[in-house]
Amino acid sequence: MQMKKIWVKAVKSCLTCMVNYCEEHLRPHQENSKLHSHQLTEPVKDRDLRTCPAHRSPLVAFCRPDGQCVCQECGQDEHRGHALVSLDAARRDKEAELRDTQLELERKLKLNENAIARLQANHKSVLVSVSEVKAVAEEQFGELLAAVRKAQTDVMLFLEEKEQAALSQASGIRTHLEHRSAQMERRRQGLESIASISNTALFLEEYCKFKNTEDGAFPSVYIGLKDKLSGIRKVITDSTVHLIQLLQNYKVQLQDFCKEEEYDIRTQVSAVVQRKYWTSKPEPSTRHQFLQYACDISFDPDTAHRYLRLQEDNRKVTNTTPWEHPYPDLPSRFVHWRQVLSQQSLYLHRYYFEVETSGAGTYVGLTCRGIDRKGDERNGCISGNDFSWSLHWNGKEFTAWHSDTETPLKARPFRRLGIYVDFPGGILSFYGVESDAMTLVHKFECKFSEPVYPAFWLSKKENSIRIMDLGEEPEKPMPASVQAAP
């Protein structure tokens, strides 16, 4: 017959034996002199899970200032004078904090889900709204094309009418001239007949009659059709050039409008983030402070140009022109500009990372996801559009680029650069990093309205950029007389 276990309440715990004892089994510790040196405490629960690694004693208290569990010896030694509470009391406090944290996390999660729902609704709204505008544009351009076709028809009819009028006029003049030619031919024959008269009196009589009937009017024909057509051609050409300029201005006006009128979703997101940010921590100034915003980024192989080789777990990139790499054709891959983006986007928070550059012609900066990947126009590189910001080393100096505008900078060379992004504050800063010294190279004041991506352009052969492990110590500053360019 199986005996039923009877649980007896422990009255003491032996920190030497690491065992809880009931009153009966505690007697040897009280009666045997060899066990008097053992340290007895009030009963400790879960003793196997709460053992001090330094003293191999049960953890019996919680140090609030240091935020760690301690044993009795720790409480009397390095934690002496600290606010110590029992583990149960600390658990009750932390459980209350945990519940508050859970509630706050649930609140943030709900806000995030609501934001996602609004973005999805906005996505549908954008599709519907743009479709409506497209329909209007199709209608307007249809009318424009119809007007162009009508203008073409009218001009052709006008030219045909002028052509017929000119031909009719020329035909009438020609008929008249042909009649005059017949008359003059008859007069010529009459002259020949008079010239053959041998009788002098008759000759004089006939010639005087001929002179009295002579028509002194001779035709003078000038056709100014070419001059008139030149004028018509100029009117048509000037009007066409004017219309083409108006049509070309369509896109310019739309771009100017979009610069002045931000999309609602962008404005709302930016405003919410910035109001929260105004009450947050101040700007970092030391490398130690920057490192609290450290982020882990790597190059995105799906965006790398075929002349760029990725190494070291996608943390180093090198321009190997003219050697291509067998990357698959993807919509995200750069085709013309030797560029690569990071796999990670930066959004709503502060971020810090460091890179090491090699060679003149490297660009380091930020861009948006929508940057053109296939074209060869300037807006496809990270220096040539209004949604990219970059720092360029040209072998002699650093220059800052934004919207295809270059700004020369007065900064000495640095191999390692620290890049600090304060998304809510709209700040992108570049620092030269040597040991723990941070030297500001340039600071952009931006208006971020969507996630941005660290972006890199290696414009010349053998350029290379490495994303640094922030656990590695930067090089110490070199004497000014021996400083070398990156």
C-alpha cells in the first residue's frame, strides 16, 4: 500500500547545507556542536533557483538601487546601506511594474495597429483619389489631343485654300499672258509682212497704221508666294513652340505644387513624432552618448550594382569595375549608379552607426525607398535629388550634397565616420571619429516624412566602405604632420 506524503512546514534554512528543515530535522543543527557553525536563516523558497554565484548562498533579498538579487553576505558587504527588500516584496513591486509595462505595451500596440489600419485605409484612398485625378487628366489630355487634331485639320484646310487660290490666280494670269502672246505673234507676223513691201509709199503707209495700233503695255509678273509661306511657317512654328513649352510646364508645376503642399499622411506622422520628441533626451555630444543609439545595419545584396562586391557578411563593399558579379536581375537593383542601400530602414527614432571609407569618390548618406534604380539621370544618385543627403570625399576635401547642390566643407580627413540620425528631430550629422573624439564634419537639417535607408555610392574603381563593429576601438588621432587622406 502506497503511503501518502505529508508535507511539514520548514522552520529554518541552512545556508551551508542548502536545505530547508522542519522542527524535528533541525535538532541535529541545534544539538551537534559540529553543526553550530552552519548559518541558519528563515525558510527560503526555491533555494535552488536563487543562489549567489559569489558566496553560493541563497538569494534572500533584492537591492533596489542596483536592481539585483543578493544573499545575506552580499547584503552585509558590498550592498551594505542599500535599500534591501525581501524577494517577495520586490516581486510584488516588479509584478506591478510588469502589469503597467504590459498595459503600456498594449496601448502602444493598439496605437500601432490603428496607424497600420489608417495607412491601409489611406492606401485605398490614395488609389481611389489618384484614379479620379487620372480620369480627369485622361479627359483633359483627350480634349487637348482633339484640339490639336482640329487645329491640324484647320491649318491644313487653310493651306489648301491658299494653295487653290494661288493656283487659280496663277492660272488666270497664265491664260491672259498666253492670249497676249498670240496677239504679239500676230503683230510680229504683221511686221514681217510690212518689211517685205517693196513700194516705199505703201511701206510707209502700212507701218504708220501699225504704229497707231501698238500696245505699249508689257506684262511684269512677280509671284511673292515664297515670302507669304515663310510668314505662315513662322506663325505655325512659334505657336507650336509655345504650346510645347506649356505642355512641358505641366510636370514642373506639379513638382512645385508637391513641394509646397505636403501629403496629409506625411504631415500627420511628422507632427506626432516631433511633439513627443520635444520632451525627450538632449542631443548626444560624446561617443559614449552616441553609442546608446547604436544600430546594426548591413548592405542589401538585392540593391547592389553589379560592379560592387559584398564581403564580410554584407558589411564591406568594394567597387570592382570593370568586373561584374552575377547578381540576379531584380527591380530593387541599381543598374547605372554604383550604389547600394542598407537592408535596414531608419524610422521614428534615433540611430548611430560608423563606417570606414577608402579611396576618393565615396559617398555616404541617406535616401528614401523610392529612389530610381534603373535610370541614368541625376535623380537616381544619392547626391542629385531632394530626398537624399550625402557626404562626399573627393580626395582633397569633404563636400555635402543635397538636391544636386554641392557644399564644400572645411574639415580635415577622417577614415572613420560616425553617422547620427535623429528622425523625429530631422537631423543627419556626420562626425569624424578618432578614439573617443567626435569632430562634427557636417549637419543636415532634414524633413523626414517616411523611412530612410543608409545609402552608399562608390563612384570610382577600388573604392570601398566597411560598416564598423561598434565594439572596435577607433584609431587614435595621428599627428597633423602625418595625417593622410582617406
